[in-house]
Amino acid sequence: MATETTLQRRQILQAALGAAAFAAHGVRASTVAAGGKWMAYIGTFSSPLKDVLPTQVDLPPGNGRGIHCFEVDSHTGTLKATEEVRMGTSPSCLAANRAGTRLYSANETDRVGDDRQGTVSAFAIQADGSLQLLNTVPSGGAGPTYVSLHPSEKYLLVANYFGGSIAVIPVLDDGTLGPACDVQQDEGPLGPTRATNAPPGSFAISGHDRTHAHMIQADASGRFVLHIDLGLDRIYLWQFDPTSGKLTPATTPFFTFPAGDGPRHFHFHPNGKWLYSIQEEGSTVSLLDYDPQAGSLKHRQTRSTLPEGYAGSNFCSEILVSHDGRYVYVGNRLHDSIGIFSVQADGTLKWVKEEWTRGDYPRSFTLDPSGRWLYCCNQRADHVTVFQVDPSTGDLVFTGQYIPVGNPSMVLIVPLPSA
């Protein structure tokens, strides 16, 4: 058994590594290392609230109330509820600027009133962590399911799942959003309803009925933007013009996965040269080599996200690389687990184990800035579970904490600016 001194050293090392990783993304390392005030914002699937949004929206029922806000205790990982920003438009995905002063939400609706598209919203993060709505604009397509900020923070990138489109939305000097400056519609042959790499006996069919843009993110340089279309089994690669916000296809415009496997999310390794992608219907995780000069991808490894011998249906969800780049975590819905892989010296993945999420249908999970705590959104169980991360093994140890939130979709942890 490790001594207390050994554990303290591990925690200090992990905090330092986490601080370095966050500093690379623009968050001040001093904020992370000093354990300043952190807020957790939880996006949810929320039904229309007539007293908040009287206009007609097109949404399935949801138990969330909008964006649920919590103070984070960085020492114990606990969350203390502070407020609910009531929204009836399912703010299911969130992004924040590096300074911790602005937050943006993808509102996953098919229409608001007569407008047959979803919306995105901008908020000011107040000194106490509360949110003030700045404005809301159309998302450039139906069902926006993902938002991320371009590294310049002058543009918000949006993936519209039900519209099968992506959009670039300017971020104005005051943090508000302008009208989309570019919208691109996905086109190509649809993949089959049976995934090439599906587990035996799987009936996992989700998004091969049409085009479905599921994620969008720029690389670290901001020169290229990558986005996934699940229905087309592709990652698209775009050159990005930082002056106009326009997208043009890269020299190699897309990478294609095995038919029907359904790529959903990806996450870059801290070295910027390895990209890990998770396939929703194939229940696989893939290592792709990324060329940051050409903006191109090359496949090197694919592994199942499930333990050996698993049979039946499963839908993959989230993928997350640890701050130090030593571990990759993958989400399994129906199996209701997080698969843990260790990253080898050449970037390939080695299966370690799986951990039960203590809930139903884990949609996403997030590491805190220190890398010590992992928060898992169990969508159908209406709660978030908290795990402590063992820095020496990558293991997840359940803390016994259940945070009640209706249909949670995403946890975003934001270190607030120092006073």
C-alpha cells in the first residue's frame, strides 16, 4: 500500500501536469495550482418551460431545467448547487473562454417558433459564478449538439446534429454572438444501419438515417477545423480563415471510418499529433495520426471499447484523454461503463479495465482542472456521479457522491478569475 507521503507526491505531480495542460489551452496555471474558485455548469435536456419560453419549440420531454450551476470543492470533488438558469431549449453542450468570463451553450432544438433551426446562447460569467444571458442567435441548422471556441476566441464553432450542418458564428468584443458567417452542409453516401465492427448480436442503430454533424473543434493552431458526421462515417477537415471565419476543404477533405461504425467524438492527445476517435455504433476507439502541417489523418489502431466477450447492443458516447496524456477514457451506454486504456509510448492503446458509472446511459464525462476528479453524466438516471482518479493507474474510484440533475448531458468546470 502506498504511504501517505507517496500519495501526496502523486497528487502534487498530477496537479502540476493538469495545470500545464490547462495553461496550454489558455487557462492560467496559477489559477489551477492555487485551487481558486471553480464552478461546474451542467447542461441538460430540458422540456419547454412555458413561463420561460412561451414560443413553440420542437423537443422530446426532458427532466432538466436548463443550465444547473454548482460551486466545486476541489479538495473533495463535491458540488454545491448555486442556481438554475432556466431554459426550455435543452442547452446540452457548453463551452467557456479561457479567462472564465464567458460561457456559450448549444440549445439542441429543431425549431424555435417558426424558425426551423436551433439556437446558441452567450452568457457573462459573473464574479460569483452566476450567469447573465447576453444574447441568443440561430445555430445554422436543426439540433445543435456541440459547440467549441476557436483558439482565437473570435468564433464559436457549432455542429448541428439534426440539420447535418456546421456553422461558424462570430464572437463580438462584448462576448455576444453575431449571425453565422459560414454554414456548411454535409454531403455524401450514408453508411449502413449495421456497423462493420458492432459487437455480436448488436442492434445499435442511431444515426445512419441521414447526415448528422456530431462534433466540431479546431486543432491547437487554429489553422484547421475538424468535424464529425456520424451518418456519413467521416471526419471532415477544413482550412480556416481567421479573418473571414470561412471554411474551405483541406487538401484531403475527409477521413472515412469502417461503414456504419458511426464516429461520434474525438480528443487530441496533448502532443497534438495523436487523435483518438470513438465510434458510437461500432463500439470502437481509434488512434489516428494527425499531421498539423497538412491537416490530414491516418489510421493506426482500432480497439473495442468493451471488455472481451461482450455481446449485444451498446452505444458509445464520450472520449477523454487525461491531462498528462497517459490514459484514455471511453463511455459505453447500455453497458453503462467507462473503459480505461493506457497510452503506450507510440500512442497505441492498451486495455486496462472498465468502471461501472453507477447510473444509466452515461452520455459524457469530464475531468476537473487538476485531473483528480471525474464527473459522469448518467442521462437516464438523472444524476452525475463523482469519481476520484488514481494518477498512477488511471483507475476511477467511486466517491459515493450522486449529484441529482435531470437528464444531464455535459459538465463544464470553469476556474473563475482571481479576485
